Amino acid sequence: MLCQICKENTATIHLTEISHGQRRETHLCQRCAQQQGLGVQPQIPLNELLSSLLQAAKTATDSQEKTVNFSHPDKTCPVCGMTLQRFSETSLLGCPEDYKHFEKELGPLIERTHAGHSHHCGKVPAHAGQEMKKEVELLHLRRQLEQAVKAEDYETAARLRDQIRQYQ
Amino acid sequence: MKPAQLANQSSSWFGAEGPGWDIVISSRVRLARNLADYEFLSCLTPGRQQEILDKLSEAILSLSLGDEVYFMDVDRAATLERQLLTERHLISRQHAAGKGPRGVVVSAKESFTAMINEEDHLRMQVYAAGFNLGDCWKRINAIDDMIEQKVRYAYSERWGYLTACPTNVGTGIRVSVMLHLPALKMTGQIEKFVTAARDADLAVRGLFGEGTDALGDFYQLSNQVTLGVREEDVVRELSDNIVPRIVDYEKAARQVLLEQKPHTLDDKIQRALGVLKSACLISSQEALYLLSSVRLGVNLGRVPNLSLTTINELFLLTQPAHLQLRAGKMLDADQRDALRAQIIRQKLANN
Ligand SMILES: [Zn+2]
Ligand SMILES: [Zn+2]
């Protein structure tokens, strides 16, 4: 494969950028990569690091290194329907609840992409706290309602609708 | 406001003067936020996506931001208009290429933009000309406070502000500067800059062009770690520590060129100026490359009678969508190259 910039030398540096579930590949020769400020060891973008960690998790063996284990790739969020499998393909979560539902699986990944940090210590919105629980519960109820309607279980649907109304 | 109206004007943060703007062209702070009661974009129905768009655009348009703001419907915009917004950094490439109800709120001076339904429900950014990260943070933090009065953000005690991709979780902050580092490149020391950035967990991107190409020696430097750090500390680290160091490297490299290779330097600058003043066809890549050299020349006082504002303006106005909206029609590559060359010749002749 030829370098994309000079179109003369063989490309030896291959960069993959994954964002929004889309892959973009760049192939450069060493000289051009260096001229572009990319060096021989290009900095790994976080998204790529995350994806490679996810890949590693998928093919993880019993090695000591293993920090993530998607032993249940079909584990599903009850609120949005997101699965660990789908997340590992796109690096995108489905709803705020995923952070709680997949906390065990996501925790180590998040720490590794954030220099080992595992807790927020920045800005806190004024509404945080009590409100949080309410939101998650509401999302959950709404999801149940959808399923009840789909299953034509109108009795349950009516009960859920009342519950949702009470919350709001 | 139609995007096309922007095609002839410079933007307040790109074309303008600001502290240290010879090397640090502009500063930016971005915050990613999501609404608590909604799924993230990947699991959202079009109907609920529209609700978010309505809710957030209404909330933001109702704020008094000290500057006129207007909303642009990105979903309904023409391809060329979307491209123009991208060229002006008002929306991201992903937002331009996205799906479903989405839009952007932009302040008249383009120093504040809020993308709605990009990767997250809300991604807002404040720009400033030159090196001015502290002010960007103060302003966006205040805007964030005001929006928070009107909507409820998805937030968890442990993970902070919840984002669609875990790489942004916590503060959701992205602090970045746009740097012009031609002397480091010319003296083969760009590695120095990349290493400094890497050691500090910062990301480096080429500013113009696709992906990693750093056309014209413009680089964007930004933080990557968003969790377990305080916003003020991220801002301070870049603004008091990393960026001043890189600026010093670039200044030293410029000094070396002036003292040791003045002819090489002048040759590069004057040849670039010569081509720009006389070419009849010029590609956007070549223009970026040559304008970069001339920009260095202006900064070093080697090109009298030419202002940095003019050069900065040319970077912006000669991009493909800008040219076509200015011409009022689609242009093929040859026609674009001809119009670009013509605009550059005129601007440089007037100076
Ligand atoms: Zn090459
Ligand atoms: Zn979910």
C-alpha cells in the first residue's frame, strides 16, 4: 500500500480512528508521518484505545492482564435495550441507565481511558441527588409501558401510565 | 439567518486579533451534556429526538447571552450549507453527516455554538481569538448554569455528567487550542511538541484536511481525560503549563531560523507569496501550505504591508463550501481552484 501523502513510499504507519462507530484509516510512510508530527509511535486516540480494550475483552483468555470480561455479551439494559455486544462495536451507550446497569463491565474500561480515575470530581448540577433516582425510575417505567402496549397488556399499561403520571 | 450569508465574512474567533494570536490562533472549551429523561442518540426514536431538539433549542434561544443567537436546522440544510458550517467549525463533520432531527444554535459572532443531537444531546462550545482559555471556561460554565435552570441533565454521583461515549464522561469537557507551528515543522522539531502533548495525555490533531493530515502546520491540542479531574484544573494545566511551553518551543525555533537560516526562511516566504500573488489555479491544499508560510512571514515582520487578519481571513474564505456559496452555485474542482486563486490575488493586491 502506498503512502497517502507522497504516494511514493510504502505506507508503514496505519492509523485507525474510530468515532461514532465509523472507522477511518490513514496510511502513511514513516517520513510523511514524521513530517505530519505523528512520529513512529503515534498517539493512540482514546476512542481507539477504548475499542482495542473492548476487542481485547472479547478475545480475553485467562491472562493476568485481563481487566475486563464481557462473559455475557448479550447482557441487556432494561431501559433502552442496549447490549454489551452492541456497545463493543460502536463504543456508544444507549441511555444514562447503562452506566449503572453495566457498571461492573464498564468500570475498568472507563478507568483505563481516564488515567485510572474512577470517580467524578468536577462540577455538580444543582438538581443532582434526589432527582436522579426519579429520572432513572421514569425511564424504566416508560420502557415497561412500551412493552406492555406492544404485548397488548392494557391493564398493566394503564397502571404504569398512572405511576408515570404520579412521578411527573 | 441562512448559512450562505456567512460565506463572505470572517468569524470573530478565527479572523480576529487576540492575545498571543501569532502562535495560538484560537481557544475553545466544549461541554457535552445529555438530558436525564431521554435515551442517548443511538437508542432514540425520531419522535423523541425531535422533542430533544425542540426542548434544547427553546431553552438556549431563551437565554440572554449578550449576543444575538439564531437556530439553524442542520437536518433540513442543503449539503453545501452543512459543509460551510463545518468549515467554520460551527458544527462537526459528524453532525453534518448525522441523521434525523438535529440543529445548531449559533451566536451572531460565532463565539458560541450549541450542537443539538450530535453524539450527545447537547455539545456546546465557546471560542475566543488567541490564547484565552480562562475566559472560554468562565463563559461556557455560566451558560451551562443557565441551561441547567431549564432542563435536567443526565448525571450520576460516581460518573458525573453521563455521555453517550464513556470517553467524555465526568466533566464532559474538551479544552483545546489551535496552534500554528511552522517553525517547529521547518526545523524538524515537531516531535518535541507531540511528545510534550503525549506526556500530558493530550490529543493532537491536524486542523485542516481530513483526519491526521496537518496541512499548513495547524494543530489542535486538546485534553482527553474528562473523569476524575476538575474543569478548572484541566483549563489551568493547558493554559499555564503545556501551551506556554509549546509556544516557547515555537518561538525558539523561529529565532533559530532568523539567526541561522534567514535566506532559507525568506526564500520560503517570498516564494509562497509569489505563487499566491500570481497563480491562476490553486488547490485548497496548496493554498493552506503557502498561506502558512506567508503567515509565518507576517509574524516575523518579513512581509510588510500585509496583516495577519487578511491571512486568517483567506484561510477561511477559500475553503470549498465558502467558495461555492459565494459564487452562488456548485463549482467543479477546476472552477473552485480558479475562484480561490482569484480571491487570493485580489486580497493580496489590495494590501
Ligand atoms: Zn509518504
Ligand atoms: Zn440503557
